[in-house]
Amino acid sequence: MTWIPRPGRTASTSLASLGFITGLALGCNGALGGGDSCVSTREYFAAEAWTKVMGTKCITCHGPAGIAEEQNAEFRLLPSSYPGFMDANFEAVKTHAGVSYDGLSALLAKPTGKTMHGGGEVIKAGSEEYRIIAELLEQLKDPVECSDDDGAQLGGVVLLSPEQTLRKAGLHLVGRLPNPDELAEVTAGGEDALAEVVRGMLEEDGFYDRLGDIFNDLLLTDRYTVYTGFAIDLLDEDDYPNAGAWWDAIPNDDPRRYLVNLAVAREPIDLMSYIVRNDRPFTEILTADYTVVNPYSAPLYGVDADFADPTDYREFKEARLSVARDGQKLGIGHAGVLSSPMFLNRFPTTPTNRNRHRARMVYKMFLATDILRIGERPIDPTESLTYQNPTRDDTKCNFCHKQIDPIAGAFQNYDDYDMESPAPEREWFPEMFAPGFNGEDMPKSEFPNALPWFATRAAKDPRFVLASVHTVFRGLTGQEPLAYPADPADPNYGAKLAAWQAQDGLLRKIGDAFVADEFNLKTIIEQVIMSPYYRGITAEETLDETEEMKLAAVGTARLSTPELLARKIEAVTGIRWVRHWDLAEQLITDYKVLYGGIDSDSITLRLNHLNGIMAAVSSRMANEVACYATAYDFSRPAGERTLFPKVSAEHTPLGPTGAEIPATIADIKANLVHLHAQILGEQLDIGDPEIERTYQLFLETWKEGAANVAAGKENAWLSWWCAARVDPNTQQDLPEAQQISDDTTYTIRAWMAVVTYLLSDYKFLFE
């Protein structure tokens, strides 16, 4: 199957698959400003001083591993591969702007050769580059600050209405449609009410199911849910005795086995969710001196906890774990998720790797830093042969190892083979850089407490805020944050730079709100939901090719993940797409990977565009869900129906003579209006062309099918799976009086065609 837009869809009038922002002020020699737009000093630095001078010339020597750093120069710049590089560089420039030689700032005196400069003359006095730096220095004397309505403002975007945003957020965050009270509140209160209602949704259990998906995309510990017992098998029975005899005593057919394994596998994810649910500072995902257990994991870890409901998986208690050693209890040095047995196993080490892999993942997940990208450079491996210890002494190697090895040292107290097993007696390797963080060496007295020592400092690093914003942004929009455009020679550089500046400004603003709200992750979620990156649907004006490229990062075109689509199917149709033998969701079992999902093992990146296999899965889903749902919905009282509250199975558009029946046609079209709203979120009038097109599909399907039944070419009864025999969600038999097996008028099958059609639409498959 190849996806084709529904008749009448005009891609040129919507940017649902493109995304956009408009209204970015351009000027200041084509970089920023123009008209009456406010251009802050920081924006001027980013667009002019950095782009045209410092990021092209000064960075060569004053960047990491540059000659200026080797000679211990105080003025240092970070390349765009570093998170938050622009703010860090702006601060460095502000610090050094006041240093002067004969009345001329060092930022001009040195590069023009007016005073000693290791790089010699790199800027000519009177040149454009000189003018740009001089203008920056002048502005720094009285910096220009812009209000929140300028700078990072994303204007010119047509957003989803508050009601449309609420529907999207409800399906995305909690897997349900908004209820009438929520819709009424948002209709009456607009944007402010929308933010409040969205915040209220963040208290529901469904939200924490969704949050677990987002966190697992980060931690990938669902790898250990693939089979019952996988997570348990990782635990050392000497450390955790109940992982042996107690676990083995649970019968194989006892559902507790699945739930115990799930609780152990998801312990770091459940800890993160617990912190968010209880409005704790999100920094505790690194600094918490506890973990959480529920009624299923507490006995396995030997934790004595009192649970109100011993069968409630969602009831969590804080606990401090210990392991059994020589008849004594050895406490775990808890450091949030970093000390979790599942985190340590999912990101293992070896005697030669020495925790460097873990350090790299900590940088990536919690400090928004891709250390491999930062260190990307051509290296001649033979040159390192001249060094006895190249990772420490060869500048081409120690550039990365100075950053990796100190964090690796934070994990020194764990075994190299039994990943989660504490090994407090170990000594750190003297040939490696000392344990520490950000240039601070860890005192040897803190070695027994190495991981908490590091975690406390990492949580205070500004990059932790950036990483938290990126995690939510990625989870809600399905997009990676934009990378800074590195090549000024790129003909599309200006468009890419403008897009990056707009997004960077908004994400920094969200990060500031996150910090101001005491690191409450719900603040990030709410603000991303309210942003144009989540709500944009079109632009106020027609965009040319360059503008489209510039604005391609914004918009609502996110392909639903298998997990999101599974919840959406149930929310809009009232049934789940499940396997009949075990009632497991098809999209998170058989079709999870085929529909672009991950298995948290070898497949860890989601697909965000439909391919042929995914299109075939969506086609099968639409056909099967329509088959299961249609007759079942008709079997229920009209007031309880999800899909067909305005018609009955006897509603035929034409009479026995072939004449139209106006009243019946009106009811059919009224139900089509309901289906478009229920399934696609479209609020259409009964005379809308879309309703007429869907009606023609119903009419032509009905006419052909009814004629075939009359001629004996098709059966008058429904196929076995499409008949209303059982409740599709439970597979329990329906009362005989409620069952529907016949479709002599062919209306049920005509309605199936309509439901299939709408479930196949891009508006359903995409957010």
C-alpha cells in the first residue's frame, strides 16, 4: 500500500508535513533585526560576531585542543558541538572585553597585532571583521535587552486552536479524548485555561505510562522485559538472595512473575516517574539517595515496606537498598538512576573499557553532550605509538579522555563483570585521569562515595537543564533539537541559522522557567505543549523555498509511535487492536518494530517517516479495527455508541425504487460529521466538501454491496471476525439478543469502509 492523501486534501495550504515558523526578524547585514524589531546584544553576538569572526577565525586557536589552550591562554571558545556553546562564548567575550591595551580592548588589540598575540595579525584594522567586533564592544558597554515579545518570539504561525491543542495533548499525554468539562473550560478561558487543563492531565496515571515511554527511549531498560525473568537473571543471588529461591518459588503461570520482572526492569524509569509525579526536583534523577520499590519488587530486594494495596503496581515507596556480604548488609551508594542495577547492566563496562562507555552515556543523556561529536577529528593512530600512555599524554587522545575518564572514575565502585555488584574495595587506575568533574578532582576521601559525589555536581551543571529540555522536546515533538549550522559557505546558511536561533531562544526560555519552578519537569512539558513546535499548522503567508527550509523544524507533523497509535485507536473507536489469544496490543507486540518502534536492544532509534512496511501495517490496522468495531458499536444502545450514535443499521440512503430518502441521508451525513470529529478531530459542517466525499464513499460502497447481496454474489451475513459476537476488548460473548451476524442491507459493511478510510488518513496516523 502506498499512502495517498484523501481526495480534496491540498498539501499546498497546509504544512502538516513540513512545520514552520515565521516572523523571524532579519536585518543587521542580513543576519538579524530589520524594521522596528529589537535585536539584543546577545543576538548580535550570535549572528554577527560569532558567525563571521570568532566562530571562523578565533576558534581555530582558542578552541579546545587549540594552540592557545596548550599555551594556557585565558580566552577560550567552545565550538558548536558543545551544548550551550553560544551562551558560554558570550560570557567569555563579556569577561575579556574589559581587558585593554593602551585603551583598546584585548579583543581588538590582540587579533590586529597591536599587542603580543600568539596568532599574530588575523584581523585587519578597518576591515568588516574589525567593525563587527568594535560594534559588539560598544554594545557591551550598555547591552541591549529585549522583552519576551522580541528575540526568541516565534511569530507569524497559525496554531492549533486551544480546543484542537487540547485534543492533541489529551491523546498524546494521557491516551484519551478531552471530556466535555475540559473542553468547556478551554473554550471559555482560552490559552490560560488550556495551560491549566494540560497541567491537570499530568496528574493522571495515563501520563506516567507515556512518560515511561519517553524515559525508556533514553534508558532503554525495557530490553529486560522481553521475557519474564530477564531482569531477575541479571541480579547476583549472593547480593540479592530473593532473586534465587524466592523468585523460583513463584509458579511459572503466576502473573506475579511478569510483574516482578517488570518492576525490576523498570526501576530506574519508575524512579524518574515517581520524582515527576510527586513534584520533586528533577535533579533527583541523579542525586536521589534512594530508589523506589512497589509490592512486586520490594520482596525481591528484601525491603520491608507497608503497601496499602499489595496488588497495585503503581504504589511506590522510597527505599535504600543493600546487598548481603559475609553475613552483613552493605549499603548501596544511591545516586538516582546512575546506581540502578538495570542502568549499570544496560550500559556495561569491561576491564579494559573502565567505565568509559558509562561516562559517554551520562554525558549524552544527562548533560546534552555527544562526546564523540566533540572529539571528531582525523587521527593518525601510528602517532600514538610514541607515547607510553597516549590516553593521558597524547593531546589528540587526551582531549576527550580529560572529559571522559574523570566521570568514568565515578563508577569505580562497581564490579567489571557483575555490573550492578558493589566493589567498594577497588582502587582507581593511577594511569588514568583522576575521578572528578569539570576540572575538580574528587578528594580521595570521597572515593567510597564516588557516584553520589559526581551526581551532585552533574545535577548543578547548566547542561543538565539543557538535557532535560531536550529529552521532553524530543519526546513530545519526535524531533531532535536543531544543530547549529556549521558551514557559513552553505547557500542555505542564513535560513538554517535563523531557524536555530529561534529554537535555541525558545528552549533556553523553557529551561529558565524549569529552573525557576524548582526543576519541576511538568513545567517543561507544559511549555513545549504550548509552543509553536507542538501546535503549528500553517503560516500566515505563502512561503517560498528558502522560507520553507528555514521554518522546517516547526509544526505538528509527528508520526505517531506504535505506543501512541495504540492508545489513540482505543480512545477514538472504543476498542483496542489486540491479539485474540492473549489480548496483547498488536502495535506493542507483533507490529512494534515493523511500525517503526524500538525493542530497546538492537533497535534503539525510532523511524519518523512511513515506509512501505509501515504503510502495510497501518492498512491492516485500519481494516481490522473497522471490522471489529463497526458491528459491535451498532450492537450497543444508540446513547452508548462511540462511532454511530446518529444512525441505525437500517438507515439506507435510497428506497426500494432507488429514490433518495432525504431524512435518512441527513442522518447519515450527521453521523459522518461525528466520525470526522471523533476520529480525525475535524470540526466540519454537514455541507463541507469533505463530508460529501466521505458520503460518496459510503453511498457507492453500499450500492455495489447491496446489489451484490441481492444478486447472490455476496453473503447477507457478516464474516466471522466482523460480526458482533464478542466484546472486542475482552473476547467475552455478547448476550445473544445483542449479537449482530446479518447485514442484509449492507449498511454495516458500508460503514466499515468509511471507518477504514478515516483510520487510514494521515490526520489519524500523524499527530
